[in-house]
Amino acid sequence: MGIDVKFLEELCSRTLQSTDFEGLGERHVGKVRDSYVKGKERTIVVTDRVSCFDVVVGTIPLKGQVLNQAAAFWFDKVGDIAPHHLLGVPDPCVSRVRECGLLPVEFVYRGYLTGSTSTSIWTAYERGERSYCGHSLPEGMRRHEQLPTALLTPTTKASAGKHDELTSRGELIASGVISEELYDEAARITGALFEMGQRWAESRGLILVDTKYELGIGEAGELVVIDEIHTPDSSRYWYRESYERAMSEERNPEAIDKEYVRLWLGEQGFKGEGPPPALPDEVRCEAARRYIEAFEQISGRSFEPDEEDPIARIARNLGLDASSTP
Ligand SMILES: Nc1ncnc2c1ncn2[C@@H]1O[C@H](COP(=O)(O)OP(=O)(O)O)[C@@H](O)[C@H]1O
Ligand SMILES: [Mg+2]
């Protein structure tokens, strides 16, 4: 375990930034993933792009591989909680999945009173709010303290370029975005996923602090777990041991997620508005090291990087001939 920094420096000049494959289906470009949809299948290419404050701020070597493999690791653990979308992993950066109808809701779970963005539960609490996404919060809580129970704090899934907005079970049902039955079934599934994730994290010396799920609708109208689960992009993890120490010393817990990149951007005065500062290679390498460490710590497996040119490799693994990087 552990990765050579020289090797990461070399990879900085050939990260997977964008793709435009022919013959894979209709292309949809997300912040992090390029998806190609053909009939009932979606091919998801996880690029090395990193998004902070809902803005793509650059690329991080090997991030696509780490995230794709972390998601596959977790989908394997979903078991009989619910059906999931993953069909196969034909390349370190690629997943083949079942194309599903979208629920315009993201199911966010929060186990701790933390966060720093404008929509985070700590920001609201610090402002004096004691009601958050339909849940009432007790008085006298400290920053980063564990919530009495994990809370489902849904957001509406915003269209490209917009920020997701906080909402509540009541609001979503009243506005007809989702039926009561479907919401409650989704809450049951995602609640069980969060418990599963927390238990696993605990067994690895970590705390799964909060996370976000997306659910789709399958062909028979059933709910399907889609997108990614419990990855360092969709979740916040802290080390269990240093958490206790940090709380008693009133410091921030040691995080193994993209908080590092967010903090660096914050130090440069970037909070999501205007053009982001370019990430120096030093920061990109350190972020890569942390993504890899997160994968290894979470999974207990060592990360095997594939250093071949990603576009050529993906084209070969997917059986395509023509390919290009715009
Ligand atoms: N099985 C699936 N069926 C349909 N859409 C999916 C599925 N899995 C993931 N998606 C969608 O693919 C996109 C993934 O790309 P991403 O870069 O994460 O996008 P975003 O910028 O919206 O976060 C998301 O819009 C997600 O909702
Ligand atoms: Mg996403």
C-alpha cells in the first residue's frame, strides 16, 4: 500500500479529462462522469475531473479509477437491500449499468452535525436554525457531534449549473415530486444502505459521516440504486480514533475525502463563484494520494493503478476502434 509520488507527478500530464467515443451511444457529460446511453444500457466513464462547490476545478491523477473501483466495491455489498444498476466493470474507469428513469431527488444522510457549505447542517445550526429538512434539532449541540439519529435530508436534483436545494419529505410529497409510497420505500432502502455503510466503515476504523444516494426507476417500476455509493466523492469519512481526540481538543476531525481540495481552494479565496484557481500539480498529487488512501482504508484492498493511456485502453476494453479526446 502507498503510492510513489514521482509516479503520480508523471501521471499529472495525462489524466482523463474528457472523452468522445463513437459508437457507444448518446453522450451525456456530467461534472465527473461521461455517460453513453444506448437502449437499456448506460456506459459510465468515470473521468479524473474533480468537482468542488458544484464546479469542475481540474483533474486528479487516477481519480477515475479510484472512484469507479470504490463504487463497484460498494455495489457488491448492497446484497438484498435493493436491486442496483451495476452490470459490469469492463475497464478500471468504466462501468456498464442498467439505464433507469430518474427520481429528481437526492437522498442525503447525515450522521453528524458538520459541513461548511451554505446548505450544510452545521451552517444552518450555527445560524440558529433548529429545524432542518423537516427534522427538529436539539439545543446545545457542538460542531461535528454525532446527531441523536442519522437524518435523511433530501435535496432536489438540480439541472446542470444549478445547486441542489434542501427540501423535506413533506414538501416533496405536497408538491407532487414523488408519491408518499415511493418516498417511504426510498427512505427504507437508503436508510438500510446507510446503516450497512456505517457498519462497514466502523469495522475499518472509519466513520461514514454523511453520504448521498441516487435512486432510479427500473423497467418494472422498482427502485434501483444508481450512480455511485459511499465513494469519497459522495461521502464524508473521518478516522474513528482521531475523531475522539479532535473533539476533545476542539479541532476538526481528520477527513479522508475531498475536503483537502475544498480547503485548498478556500485558502485561495474560491468558494464556488467565478473561475476557480488552477490546481498546482503538488495539490493534485496530494489529492490523488488521499483518494487512493481512502480507497485502501475503506476496502482493505490495495489499489492497483493502471498507467496505460486511458483513452486507448478504454477504447480497446470496450471493443471500439475510433476514439478522440477533444
Ligand atoms: N443507472 C443510471 N440510469 C440513469 N442515469 C444514471 C444512472 N447512474 C447514474 N446516472 C446519472 O449519470 C450522471 C453521472 O454523472 P455525474 O458526473 O455524477 O453527474 P452530475 O454532474 O449530475 O453529478 C448523473 O446525472 C446520474 O444521475
Ligand atoms: Mg454526480
